[in-house]
Amino acid sequence: MRVLARLACVLVVALACAGCPKPQPAPQSSEEPKQPVAKEPKPTQPTVSIDPALVKKLEERVTELNGKLERDANGNPLAVDLFQRQTTDQDLALIAQIPTIQRLSLWGADITDAGIQELTKLPNLQVLVLENTSITNDGMKFLGQIKSLRSLNLRRSTNLTDDGLQHLVTLENLQELALLYNNFSDAGMKWVGQLKKLRNLDLRGCVMITDAGLEQLKDLKELRALKLRNQPSVTDAGIATIAQLTNLKDLALEDAGITDAGVKQLASLTNLEALNLMRCYGVTDDGIALLKPLTKLQRLFLRGLYISGHGLKALTDTQNLQELDLAETQADDTTAEALLNFPNLKVLDLWHTQITDAGLAHLGKLKQLEELVLDGTRITSAGLAHLSNLTQLRTLSLKECDDITDEAVPHLAKLASLKKLSLQQSGLSEGGINQLREKLTGCTVEF
């Protein structure tokens, strides 16, 4: 019986299996099977071993020169500031033994090519200021070896010539270059034009640079800031080149030989936030009106132009303007009314202009003003009453205003937000000044 029972069970199982469909293989994916992704190890800060005695020696020397030493989170020297301190090659040799240094600001005629050679030992140096030094083109060869450099300032290193600039072409990471007040000319711009990552270029005081030199810079498409000064040979033709640098945000053309025709070309630089046309005597009010497309302007410097400022009336869309310099122009009360186009104005310089009390009535409506210069204008004590609503005003300068007398004290005393009040060569008496000092307790009153 047991045998029969077992046979029956086997028969039932066999019949059940025969009636079931064969299992199908799983469908193949069209994608390659994913490999396990190895996790990248987190970068670790390299351990830098610096002789504490060297650090102490550097600290003592920086203190002796009345300089500044900045450290990183681990206490290692990160930056040394010896600007306007008489630094020597021996100091550079000491600094070069501290590999954590990233920023250096150095100054002095005792810095020579030998000192610059020492700096090639700094693997992390990114920012280097070398002002008023005695380095030559040979020293520039050593600078070209510091591949980590991102910012270089060679102001007033007057032994340098155009040939020296060729050694900077190897600095592929260089983003900022200041060549102020040196003897560089158009020939040197050939090399500067090859620094394609440049974002800031300062050529102020390089008086031999002309339109031809600017032509060499036309491919610097990453430029955000370009500064020129004392280059009367830069004309409207040079502006045609600058107008191609459409990423510019900050442009200074002080003392340039440009006219309204050049300003018209600048109107294509719609990303400009700061424009300086100081002493560009060929620019008129008509030219200023041509700046209308520059709606992103925040700072505009027109000092010394032969303008009345009436061209500002056209800038109705320049709502972001925060700083305006009209010093030494013919700006008058009508100009002051035009300034109402700029409701966010914070800094206004009207030194030696034609503004009177009537103009102050308009200025009193610029509620965001923080700094106002009215030196050498024809305003009176009574006119200052118009400024009483300027609750954000921090700095007010009334130098050389003969008609500002003790009668101004009640009006000035209402400017409770003032931190600095300048009244040199005004008509106030010592008694009036003392009253102001008593009433404006948080303000420095200069007399």
C-alpha cells in the first residue's frame, strides 16, 4: 500500500508539471550593464611642513617694516603686504621659503631681478604687486615662470620696455594686468593682446599707446575692465576697437582725444556699469545724450568736460546710476533738475559748478544721496534748507562756499545722519562751528 501511494504521488506531480508552460528567459536590456561607479576620494589638503623659525623670522621682518601678514586657517602665512615699505631682495629671499604664500604686495627700488628670481620658488603665488621697483626685462623672464599668477601689477617699474612683455605670454591663467605709468608703447600691446584670459587691464599713464596699440587688443573678448589715462593720441579710431569688447563693464578714457563720434560708438557697450570720460575735451552735451542705450550704468564720471550737463536729460532709462561726477563742468540749476532722472543716485560731485540755491531745491528730492560735494559753488545758507529731507546723507562738503555762514547752522543741524561735514574756507565763524559740533554729535566737522 505504501508503494502504491508513493507511485500515485509521483504521477500527480508529473502530470502537473506537464501542464505548466516552460519559463521564458528574461528579456535582454538594450543598454550596456552598468558598472559600479567608484567613489572619488575627497581631496585632502597637502601637509606643508614649514620651519617655525622661518615663519617667526618673516613675522618679525614684516612687523619691522610696519607691514601686514595674513594667515590661513592652519596658521600658515597666506599673504604679505609690504606696499610702500622699502622692501629688498633679501626680504624676497625670506618670503620665497614660505610655500603657502598666495598674495604678495611689494614696493621699492631695492627690488631687482635677483629678488624676482627668488619668487619663482613660490608654487601657489596668485597675486603679485611690484610697484616702483628696479626690475628689468631679465626679471620679466622670471615672472613668466610663475605659472600660478592670476594678477600682476607692475606700476612704475620704469626700467621695463616693450620687449619685456613677451615673457608674460606664458602666464596662461593671468586675468588681471596693471601696467600703469610705464614706458610701454604700441609695440608692447602685441604681447598683451595674446593674454586671452585677461579680464582687467590697466594702461593708465602709458602715454605712448595710441589707436594702433588698442588695435592689438581687439581679441581680448574676456575683458571686463579697461583703463586709459593721459593718452591724447587715443582718438575715435581707437574707440572703434574698444567698441568690439562687448563684455566690458568698466571703461576709463581719461584725457583721451575723442569726440562725440567716439562716444556714439561706446553706446554699443550695453554691459557698461562704469564709464569715465574725465577731461575728454572733445565730448559735448550732444555726446552725453548718445549714452542713452547704456541703461546698466551705475557710475559716470564727466569731470572737466566742456558741458553744461543738459545732455543728461536724455538718459531717462539710466535708473541704476548711483555715482555721478560733474565737477569742473558748467552744470547749473537746469542740470540739477535733469538729475531727477536718477532716483538711486548716492554719490554726487558738483565741485566748482554753477549750482545755486534753486538747484538745491532739485537735489533735495534725491532721497538716496549719501555723499554730496558742493565745494566752490554759489549756494547760500538759505539754500541748505532744501537738503533737510536727505535722511541718508553721510558726507557733505561745502568748502570754499563763502555765502555759507552761521545762518546755515539750523539747517545743517537737521542732517542727523551726517558722519562728515567739511566747511573749510566757508563763511562760518568758530562759534558756528562749535554749535554744529554740539548738535551733530556723531559727525566729524572739519573747519
